[in-house]
Amino acid sequence: MRIGLLTEGGYPYVSGDAALWCERLVRGLEQHEFDVYALGPGPQQEAGGPRVPLPSQVRRVRTAPPWTTEEPAYGRRARRRFAECYEELAGAVCTRAGATGGVPGAKAPEEPGGLADRFGSALYGLAELAREKGGLVGALRSDIAVRALERACRAPRALCAAHEARVSDLLTIAAHLERALRPLSLDWYDDDALGAADLCHATTGGPPALCGLLARHFCGVPLLVTEDAVHLRTHYLTSGPHTAAPAVRAVLAAFHGRLTAEVYRAAELLTAGDAHARRWQERCGADRARIRVVYPGTAAERFAEAGEPTLRTDPDTLVWAGPVDPSKDLGTLETLLYAFAEVRREEPKTRLRVLGTPDGTEGAAYLGHCRTLAARLFPDAAEGDHPVSFEETAGSSEETGGSDAYAAGAVVVLSGGAEGFPAGLVEAMLSGRATVSADVGAVAEVIGGTGLVVPPHDPGALAEACVALLRDPGRRARLGAAARARALELFTAERNTMAFHGIYLEIASRCPVRRAARDEPRPFAAPAESLVPGHLTGPEDRSMPRGVPAWAADSTQPPVEEAR
């Protein structure tokens, strides 16, 4: 099969967790061909920028072109057509679902399904105009767009917060919509680009999923969307009251909700990184029957020798490892330090190793704050023999030997963090270590009873669980062995890759192949009956694979008359 892999801000130019997952997927499915379409990096990277080594199954890599502010050469008819489509889009976004126009007891003139149809029709109308005229970047920033937004916000059935939109708010909304709709201006939606793929795989929601949506609309290519973190939920979490005015947040939330609903409606299948993400997909409008949970994989070979106590293991040491990011940490490293102060009162010989990877200047500042807090909590510690050691690491655990870090302690503590898939917890499980984790995101789902789970931001519960494991070596060994067995069964990179291989075949088996060229392989073109020798196989047809019966070569010919 030929897969159009849609990425954003990562593979194949930038390293990181998302890029690493894409690389494993591509290298693990060497039986397929991949065309990588990358959003985010500029053409200078495509020309000669750093790129990860690509395997032979990657046929080509295309990146988004540079964005300009030049107004396209639209005539009067094209401007009128753009105004109609954009006003319809703005109206579908700004109208309240079930609004009655202020008439008590009146039936809602717009049902949610009707708004979805209006949004989809307007979106595809803009895409068709962009395809004909070569882009919409200038038009989306024009006065026509701003005036259409103003009319939609002032309409009687508009969102309550939208009625208060000022001129500055309208300009902010128009700029955000222009960025979100940039994929409409790409030249990827023809038979020489995404149209040549058997399947589009968007590795995240948002712009990559929109590209896949347009490939499906123009070329009929089936769409698969993977969301380890649900895009709409991420937008909700990052658009707090301090980020923008209420009118801006209300309109943009409605836009992303409509776009996500359209993607979920059009996608053949959706995959979620865990059941927590799957529930959010359902809450955002996805059909549960079309969702598959595929856990992100971890390279288990790095932990091949882990699982047993080593000479480096200190039975009185707790280990915390992971990236230090104040936007994701949510104060959990501070919670751990307060909990460790209680642990030291119960077990004075205990030590804590903090293996942190600062994320930018804010991460370094937060790590400095935690160092200061540790010094304040343990003022009597001798110089050079402090119970808390901070060891900064550069890069991911995969680059710095994460298995050695986890093996240095008897208990691994994960005091919280972002509510996504806990990759650090899986690494600790593969290391065969007993764990104490805060119950956030998919932690309870991943640990599955092979470790201790405590409420988040509760230093007392965290300290109590750590002391219980420090005092019971036999229990630590049993939990560590069970955790390693569970991780090897569910969370390896090989299992993740094979799961997507099965999903690719499932989608291809039920979606028609559009490719017209007869010299290219066609998935499932040969029926299963052609493999049975004997009278079921007719004369050989050179245009079909060997063994395909004659009646399968040309569906327009009448069936062969049965012999009497």
C-alpha cells in the first residue's frame, strides 16, 4: 500500500516524541510505501536542512510552502464567491446550536446536524476556490473576511459571547482562522500528490487532519486520524481566560469544534493513544464503533537487561525522571519534595534522585525553584551529602540511557504531570521497578494493578505509598516483575506497529481503490477465489495477477453461462 503520512512540526526534520513515533512506524512497516507530507518546517529545510535518515520505503517528502500576505488576483466573481462561502462558514461557527432567536417556545431553526452541514459545505467551497485560484491566504486576511465575521457575530442567533466582539477581537479571530485554514491553499490535493495514496494517515488532529479531509473530498482517499492527545481538548486547555477576550475564545472554540466534528465524521477510523483519549474523542462527537485504542510503543530492547536488582541499585533510593516543564508539571515535582520530607521522617536513610530534563528557559527556572525548595526543606543536611540530588540530563531518556537511571533506585515515583500517555511510567515498568504514581490521565489504565496509584497533589498519600514499598522488598520485586511483563505485552513499539498494519489493511479492504494506472499494485485486487487451483480459475488475463479468474478481469462482461 501507499500511505500519505501527514505530520506537523516534527518528522522528518525535527527530533522528539512525535517524530520518534513516526520513524518507528515507517521503519516497522517496510512492506508499505510512504509519502511524507510535513506541515510546519519551511522550504529551506526541504532544500538542505537537517533531516533524520529515511528508509527506502519513504518515496518522497513534501513540506508546506512559505506563507505570504499577497492578495491573490481575484476577479469580481471570485470575490463574490469567497464572500458567500466565508460568510456561510462564519455563520455556521457563530450560530448557537438549537438557538430560537429569542422567541419563547419556538422550535430551533438550526439543529446541530444542520450547522455541521453548513460548515462542511462552506469549508469545501473555500477549498475548491483555493484550488482554482491558487490560494486563499490574502482573502482570509481581507476586509471581506472581517466584515463577514462581524455580521455573523451580530446575528440574532449568534453565540452570546460573540455579540460583545470588538474590532480588535474580530481581527484576532480572522488571523486565527487564516492560520487554521492555511492547508486549503496547498497544492497537495491532486492525483500526483495525496490523490496517489491508498490511505491518508494524519498523525494528529488539527491541520494534518484537515489535509487528509481535503484529500478525501477531492480524491476520495480514505482517512485515518491518530490522536494520542485529542486536538480539541488541547485547544480547550490552552485557551484559558488569560489568553484572549471571551468573544475570541467562544468563536474559536466553536470553530475547532465544528472542524473536529467534520474530521470525525469523514474519517474511516480514528485511533486514540489510550482509553482516556478515546473517551474525549467520543465526547467531542466521534462514533465509538470507529475508534481503535492503539497504545504508543516504547523500544523495549533498551531494557533487555533490566528487571533484576543490580549492583547499582540502592534499596533506600527513590527515583524521579522526566522532562521539567512547568506547563506540564503542574507543581508535581514540588509535591514530590514535600512528600519526600515526610518519607525522611519515617525512613531517615532514604535518598531521592531527581533526573530532570529542563525544557527551555522556563524549565530551567522551575528546576532552580525546586532546588531552592529542597534546600529549605532540608536545612540541616551536610554539604555534599544532601538527601536530594538533582541531575540534569540532555535530551530524552532514549538518548541518555533511561534504563540505567531507573535501575539506580528501588522505587520509581511519578508524582503527576500532563494528562497524556505516561511514557515515563512505561519505561519504569520495562525496567522492572515498582512504581508509585499519581492518578492522572491514563496512569491507572497503564499500570493495571502492577503499581501503587495515589490521588494527585496529595503529599501525604504519596509519602505513605513510598514508605510501604521501601519497607517491603518482596512486594517491590513482585510488583516490578508484574509491571515488566505487562509492559512487554502491551506497550512495545512492535505491538504498536503491527496494530497500525492491521488497521491499514482493514481500511483498504473496505474502501475502493481509485488508482487508474494498471501497472501499479492494487490492494485486494485479486479475490481470494483466485488462489484456489482447479476449475474455479479461468483463462489467464495478462492485465490481472496470475491466477485471477476471467470474470474478475472485467466486471462489465456478462457472467459465464453455466454448463447444462
